[in-house]
Amino acid sequence: MKWWKEVNRQRILEVGILAKSYIDQGRLIPDDIMTQLMLTELKGLDQYNWLLDGFPRTVAQAEALDKECHVDTVIDLDVPFETIKCRLTARWIHPASGRVYNLEFSPPKVQGIDDITGEPLVQRDDDKPETVSRRLQAYDAQTKPVLEYYREKGLLKSFSGTETNKIWPHIYAFLQTKLPDVSQKNAATPR
């Protein structure tokens, strides 16, 4: 069994590296690669409640997920693309530590410099404006059919807005109707 876990871990690593190559080019990960990654991770979680973020993004992914797992609810966060683009393109990181700054709401003390080390910050390739625009266009084209797929199944609930602190209370109240045993202490604030 230990041998199998190592083989599986190596396979996931290889698929992850392949997925990263698509992300670095500003492209969405192909369905077969994304589905393989996600379904591998979901195996064995059937006794737990879980939440997926950004998957499924295509109808093919949704159909593959439905074959393997029971989906209770799908939440659509309807945020204008311009808001998303502004947030992503304002994101800069300190590569060595992974610290993330946002020029709009969590800027470094000195522009372009990490607060702790004084080293330069960088913008990831997938946060550059042209890459973000390309990814958002692809996302829009592929995701609208997924929303319709789940709307037809009666599983879709949409929340619109531009600020987490205004959308979250509505999402939390909705989730309380789906998962009444979620404790207030553990779920009252977004992470």
C-alpha cells in the first residue's frame, strides 16, 4: 500500500507540473488534466462536507464530477470581471517567502519592496494584465454553460457583489441552511 501511495503522489506531481505549464501561459488547464487532479484528491472524502473553488469550469468537468461524487449545491460568485482584473493585476509577491501584497488594499510599506526582507517584489506571469484578460475571457466562455448545467439541476445559487465583507454574510446564511451543524466560531469569517 505504501508503494501505491508513492506512485500516486508521483503521478499527481507530474500532472501538477503539466497543469502549471498551462497556467504560466495564461491558459486554462484542459478538462482531462484538471478532472484527473480533482477526482484523485476527492477520493475518500465522501464522509465529509467539502467545498470546491473553481472546479468544475466546463460541462465536461461537471459531468465527470457528477459521475464520481454527489453535488448538493453550487455557489456562483457573480463578481464583475473588471473588479477581478483590478485585484489580480494589483497582486505582487515576495518569491522566497510567498508573501502576497495587493497594491489596492494591502500594499507594501515601500512600493515594490518586501516589508520584511527589503527584497524586490515580483508580479507572477498569471497576474499580468494581458494574461488575466485572456484567462477571464476563457473562463467566461467555458463557465456560463456550467452555470446553466447546474441551474437546470436546481443546484445553483448566485451571489452578486464586489466586496467579500458584503457578500459573505449572505453566503454564510445560505450555507447554514445546507450545513446547519457548521459552527459559528469556525465559519463566521472567510479565510
